[in-house]
Amino acid sequence: MNLLRRLGVQHPIFLAPMGGGPGTPELAAAVSHSGGLGTLGAAYMTPQQIREAAGRAGSPLHINLFAGGWDPNATGDPTRMLAILAAVHERLGIEPPVVPKLGPDPFPEQLKAVLDIRPAMFSFTFGIPSPAALRDLRAANILIAGTATTSREARLLTEAGVDAIALQGAEAGAHRGTFAERFEEAMVPIRDLIHAARRETSLPLIASGGLMTGADIADVLRRGAIAAQLGTAFLACPESGASGAYKSALLHASGATSVITRAFSGRPARGLANEFHEMVDESAILPYPLQNALTRPMRNAAAKHDEAGFLSLWAGTGVSRIRAMPAAELMQQLVEEMRDAQR
């Protein structure tokens, strides 16, 4: 299968799914209109929000959801985390924190919206949807990609019947998509992961993790990927929904090292170290999605007040090479760099 041809994509450059605000419909549209594949990270959207965003994102469109890891009964002793957050909330001038009540897994209702929209591609992370869900996606003629962080996960996805596999290397920003291994065992560099996954599957591989330039894209294509998926590279674009404080932190990250932290959501995720990361002891963190819901008011207030110290500054290891320019210009530059590297 020629995945790029079926998607209607001219260049092997996919926008990585970035939920929670940074990945806007406008950013997706700019990437797609420039010959790449625009993406909506829709895991935090309601079904109606997904429909509205898709209507503004243009085509071809790729939608991503979280398909696993949701526990509505997640519990833990919140005493220490509430004390930490109480001090932060006071600094931000918002109401004291309270332990939120978790609702049901949003995935089933979100998937109904995806099936109505019929994007060119649907991808998932944190697990594997049910066989019935995958059958519904195939019946709607939607290409399916699963996220793998190890070769074993790539094999499991192949057995589940997906059309392609998005490989998330250890260098990638934001949440780790690991679902079948211990987190520590799934921190495989993207170039090693391509090689290992190719031994387990013949499916098209989409590479992500620390890729910032056209030369990076050309390199993973040479190693066996059919496309590269970039997120951090697009965060400083004006079409990105990242807050001003977030973009400023990224643009001043020269020499900074991104870290893996559970402090913001309860799941391992890569981003820039900041004050909140340093304040939180690992043993005080509540499980996902409880920790994620508990810290959301802090993160929302921090974005409004330009307080980067209390934002989840998700970023991959290549963040020091980020470029601030319109997404269409960045796409053009990436394509030119890739072609130069392929000569």
C-alpha cells in the first residue's frame, strides 16, 4: 500500500497530534495546504468540538485520540498534592484545588464523531481500540494508525489489523504512548526503533521523536520510515495554539534539556523542566487521569497569566532547533532541506 498516495499527501511530513490547545485547526490546515498531513489531537475535545474543529481544519485530515489508560475510579491519597497545588493556586489567584470527579472514558463518544467526519486517517495512542471499533473505522474507509514505542507494540498493532504504525521514539515530546511494556523499557531512540520495528512488521512506519529539520526527515526515510511526524517543530508557528509563555520558553530553550515527568498528568511525558516539575515529589503524584484533571485549573490559569513555571511545556529533545515562522513557510523550508539532504 502506498500510504501517502491513499492519504492524498504530497510530502512525507505529518503534523504530530498535539492535544490541549497547541494543535489548532488552523495549524492542521496550513500543513495540509502545504502538501503535508494536518492533524487534530482531539483527545481533550468533546464530540461537538471535534466536529467543529474538523470543519475548520481542511483536508487531508488526521485525527488522533487516546484509546486506553482511562480509569474513572483512579484514586490515591491527595493530601500532599493538594498542599502543593494550594500554594500554586494562591500565587495564581485562583480558588483552592479540589479533587475532581472523573467521568466515563470519552473515547467511545469521540470515536462516533470521527466516524461521522471520516478523516483520511485516524490514529490512537495509550492502547488499542476494541476489534469492533477497528471494524467500524475500516467500514468507514478510514486509514488506521496505532502508536508504538517498542517493537513488541508494533507487532501487537500489526496483529490488530492497523494500516500503519506511528513509532514514538524516546526523543518525542509530550505523553509517552507506551501500552504493553514498562515505561523504562520503552525509551527507545527513534532510529533504533525503526530498525527494530521493521523486523516485526511490513506495515508503513511513521517516525517521530526529536525531528526538527528536513535533514532529520530524510534520515528517517533512509532508515525505513515512509513519513516523519513533527510536533515540537511547529509549536512556535503563529498558527499554533501554544500560549505566549509556552512559546517564549521554547524559543529560549537553547542548551536546555527536556525531561520526562509525571508531575502534570500522572503519565510519563517529555517537556522542559520548570518550577512545578521541581516542586513535585514523585511519590505525591496521583494516577492518570486524576492527576491530569487535578492540575488542569493550574495550567489554564498559568497560560492566562503567562506563568511558564506552572505550564506543561511539552517538547522533544530537538527543541533548541525550533524556528518561529508561519507553518507554510516552515513546510517549504522542511521540503527544501529534505530534498537537499536526499541529493
